Amino acid sequence: MIDAAALVRIKRDGGTLNPDQVCAFVLGCTDGSIGEGPAAAMLMAILFNGLDDQELAVWTEAMIDSGDRLDLLDGVPLVDKHSTGGVGDKLSLVLAPSLAAAGARVPMISGRALGHTGGTLCKLESIPGFQVEHAPEDLGALLEVAGFFIIAQGPTLVPGDRLFYGLRNATATVESVPLIASSILSKKHAEGLAALVLDIKVGSGSSFVEEEQSLALAKRLVGLGHQLGIRTVGIRSAMDQPLGQMVGNALEVQESIDCLEGHGPADLRQLTVVLGGALLAASGLESDEAAGEDKISSVLESGQARDVFGRGISAQGGRLEELTLDAQIEDWPCHGSGKLGIRDCREISYASAALGGLRDGNGTPPDPIVGIEWLARAGDEVTAGQVLARIHHRNSRGLKEARARLSQAIDLENPVMPLPLVMGRLDP
């Protein structure tokens, strides 16, 4: 019998768990012999006291061993991307088909909304008919059709992470660096990846507002990835304002399609090219990152990436032609003049949440059509009455709170200038 309380006490008091204790705790939580109470207490203890490198590696490997591993190798390198989350971050929807069009295979296991960040699966589920649940034996066929898939974590794939992922949201431990690292890398290792690019967000819209915390996470992720045998590159990118203009599920799908068709916002395209180039080089599909970036640019401009996206969505049951964007729209004007600063990018996501655009704490699905269309960029000169955003709402639900949240997001008196979109990279 595992004395779960004793293990929690060790970590609560700043002690170190040995490998046997770590494995016993993770597997006990997974098989149900340790209840949610001790599991939640352990997550809080880890939030405050962390895990050292050995504890983190063993914790991650125990989560991997809690379930099955995918067997998708077909001679083509498997690659994937993970973002630490932000506002309007629809990069996966553009990057996965672009990589597939460039010759890679992308088995992407994604999640739903966590904290203030919208989930990739929630965005895709705004497409009528799209299915995120697929049996492991069907995944090879999905890769064969389009070269990529984006699915939910099945019940047999890293079930330990499914448990801890939900508890992190419920216990306000989302921002724990070792818990983030183990969650991400356990799933990626189970995919059988050759290479992984990590998009580590920096700024007020990220999970880590302080740059020091973001850098610590980046180093931990890259180091753990290589420890697990995955060629891992970390790209630090700005999240001090929304990525693109759209914040909301169906809105972000449409903006992703625009980018795949060679249009769309410049920042979304640039980040797709940079991360895609890094992955193609890391996997050996291109000689270096410059060649990789040229390849990603080419498949976007030619329409190949858009064609691949359409095939992938159809293979998972989605009917893109039925995507609905029929919300009511209210203009939100600027109430002053000056240089636009964004005080807290998260408030833009909270505005969308007020409209029903994020899954709530009770698991209620988001309203797919609502959200915020953010029209201005940090550093722009704006004038009173200028429309800074459009609020896409359903029958005025949450409008008052959404307006207030948007007002909290901006600063015209002491504006902070925007961060560069790509802030640097980390290698092991």
C-alpha cells in the first residue's frame, strides 16, 4: 500500500522523492489506488517546490509508461510542435498542414482550453462534423491521407497526463514549470517523434508573464526533450498581443484558412515559416533552417498547404464548407488618442470568455461563433472613436463584461512597446 500522504509531505517540505517513490505515485494516481485529493496536493507541492532533473525525468517516464505508445513509423520523420499557449494562438492549424505539404508526417495530439488559452481542439470542433477522438489503429490511415492529424489524447495514451492535465486546471497549478514540461514531453515521446519544436511564449498573454519564468521553462523543456531522445528546438516568441487578429474558435479557423491560402496576418505567417523551417532542418528533411523556411513559404504560396489542410479536416469528418461565422457584431471604439499599448493581453482572451468563447470550469463547451476581432497592433497611433476591435457575440451575452475587459487590456498613457515576434531560440 502506497502512503500517498507521506510522499506529499516529503515534497511539501521541500524534500526529494527517489525514483521508486515517483513511479509509485504517478502509477498509483493513474490506476486509481491514489485518489484525486493526494494527487491535487502533490501538484500544489510541486508548484511551490519544483522537481529536480532526476525527479522530472522519472515523473515523465512514469507518465509515458502509464499507457500505450503510438506505432506510426513509415520511413518518414515524425515531427510535431507544441506551444505553451497564448491569445489567438492558432499556429497549429497552419503549421501542421504546411509541414505535411513539405514532406513531414505530423501526429499532433492536442488539448482543449487551459486557463486563459484557447485549445486547438476547441477551435477544430467549431468545424461541423470534425472528430477529435480516433482509435489508435486508425491513426496510420489518417497520416496516409493528409500527412497530419490533430486529435485528442485517447484513454490509453499517457493516461497519467489526462488525469494531471485536468487537475492542474482545477487546482490553479497550470503554471508549474515541471508539470508543464512533463505534460508536453510525455505525449510527444509517446508519439514516437524524431524532432520537436517548442513555441515558448513570452509576454502578458502567455502562461508566464515574467521573462525569467519563460526562459526557465524553455530550458527545462529543451533539456528534457533531448534527455528523452527527441531532437528538440525551442523558439521563444512574443505573446504580448494576440497572434493574428482573431480570438475565438471559428474565427481562428477562418483566419488559419486565410493564412494557408497565402493571405492572413503577417505575424501568423512569419511564425509558421520560422517554426516550420526549424523542424524541417531538425528532422533532416532540409539541409538547414533557411532551406526549411523557403520550403514552408513555398507550400503556403502555392496553395499546397491549404489543399493538405482540407484533406486532413475531411479525413477527420469535418465539413469546412459548413463553417459558420454568423455572430452579431459590435464595434468597440477607442476612448482616447495616443500610442496604443497593451497592458494585459490576457484581458482580450477573458473578453472572449465572457461571450462564451472558452470552455468553462464545469466543462461546458464554448460557443464556436463568438470572439474578439482585434484590429490594432501595439505601438500604433490611435485616435478617439477609432474601432480597435469588433466583438462577435450571440444575443448580447456577456457584452458588458467583454467591453470592460477590453478596456482593461489597453494603455494609452504609459504604453509598453511591443516585443519582437521571434525573441530567440534555445538548443541543448
